Amino acid sequence: TNVAGQSCGNDLRKACFRQIMHFSFEQTDDFSTGSLITRITNDVTQVQQLIMQLLRGLVRCLMFFFGGTWALLQLDLSFGVIVACAFPLILIDIIFVVWRTNPLFTVLQESLDKLNSIIQENVTGIRVVKAFIQEKTEANRFAEANRHLVDTQFNVQMMLSFLRPVMNIVLNIAIVGILYVGSVQVRDGDLAPGTVMAAITYISQILNGMMMLAMIFQTVTRGVTSGRRLKEVLYAEPPIQDGSGIAPEKTAGTVEFRNISFRYPEQSAETLRGIDLKIGAGETLAIIGETGCGKSTLVNLIPRFYDVTDGAVLVDGMDVREYPLDALREKIAFVLQKRELFSTTI
């Protein structure tokens, strides 16, 4: 089970990371950095737990349940009636708890997303936080998100706490039923006292198997929720796809904007509209303007970080949407205004 769980977790993490590396800026913004971190760590762990529980626990539960039932019926068929009465009560208990906790697991993972987003923002922007003396404000924001996470976890645990007590009550009622039926049959000379004790042992095994199954169900519920969140990442189709054209072998260095317009996703107003511009090989161009007027946006259209809404962007006379992405971006050197440092040696 450990080999299966760890191997699956390893494959899932690598598959998710490869997919994230091919995300467009639009997709990264939609998911948020904190959510992607949660999915590639906590959600993968939940799926690992699901696989390990199913492999280890499910086999044991079924052996206890079916083996115990078969052995109990070999003693006396009347004992089977008691099991048949107890089983629906346990099933109702499991269904009720799973039904109530299933939506809470989604809220729980979303709360973890928000918490990770706050951590990521504050660790990355710690200089800004300190410069504007916002430590207390950010600590309060973190505390509020953390309190929401704790409250959600508490609600989940409260619902799950109904499982075991109800099952214990059913187990004890079933044992009382076995003792009553067995005592009548012992009195009539139909059964030996040892048979009644054996029946109590078997019904305990049957219902303990059901208890284990209930514990597995809560892991399954959370694992399925996490699995659904991982599928959203793994099956997300990047809107920016490789073009079908063949890139020119020789790089001349001309860039042309032909009557282009651009609007960011889920925004009504256009950031850029009707721009015609041609920059020849060897030319140097400076674009100036107020903050937010679209200077960076214009440059982001050249390597296809975004696609134009209307018009076309051409590099060396070829529409950038026709280029294979690697071939296009190999032609372009990009110096961002915000530096990024990666954890490696100089």
C-alpha cells in the first residue's frame, strides 16, 4: 500500500507540475498561486491516503464482513436476522454523514487555498509589508483566513463524530439481540452456550468491519473531492496552443502590429484598440505612457503570453499564432521590470 500510494503521489505531482508549466497567464490567474500549491501538495496527499485506505482497509473490511456473516449463519440462521436488522441502520448512518460532509470538504480545500495565497503574497511581498508598516493588518488577515479554516475543519470533525457512537449503539443492540435469541434457544436445548459466545464474536467482527468501512468512506469522500480538484488542473486545456506553421529559419527581427485590439478575459473594456505599428530589424523603439495604459500588454502579445482579440501580431512576417510556441519564444529576449530569483547557485 505504501509503494502504491507513494508512486501514485509521485506521478500526480509531476503530472500537475508539467501541466502548470504549460498554463497560460490567464489560467494561472484563474486558479491563483495559493490554490495551485494546495492542489499539488495537500490534494495529492489526500488522493494518496484514499489509495492506501482502499488497498489496505477495504480488503480487511470485506473479509471481516463476509467471513463473519458466513460463519454466523453456519451457527444458526436466526442470528442472520439480527445482522439484517443492524445493517440498514449502519448504512443510513454512513450515508447521512457522507452526504453532510461531502460539500464541507470542498469548502475546506478552498479555505486552504486562501490561506496559502495569503502566505505566498506576504512572503513574496515582505518588503512592501514592512515598508508600509502593515504587519498587524496582514497578521489579522491571516488570522481571519486561518479561523475560517479551523471552523470548517471543526464542522467536518463534528459531523464525522456521529459515525462511531451510532455504530457502537447498533453493535451493542445487536449483541443484546444475540444474547436474547441465544438464551431462548439454550433454554430450549437447541444451542450450546458456547455457540452463543461464538455468535457474539462473529457479529462483533461483522460490525467492526462495517465501522472500518465507515472510516474508509470519510477518506474516500475527501479523496474524491481532492481528485476532482486535481482533474481540474490535469485536464485544463491551455488557450494558447502551438501553431501549425513552420517558423522561418532565419531571424530577421521585424515586429508588426496590424490593427490589433486586446481585451483581458472577463473585462468589458479594451486595453488596446486599433493599433498599427511596424518595427524594422535593427530599430529601437521606446513606448511611453501613463501607468496602466497598456505598454506591458502590448509587449506581452509578441511572445503570445496572450492572444490578440482582433488583428494580428507578426514576427518576421509570420503571424505569431502560426508559430510553434518554443520556436517563437526562442526568437525573443525578454527583460521583465520585476526580477525573479530562483533558488540555485550563482
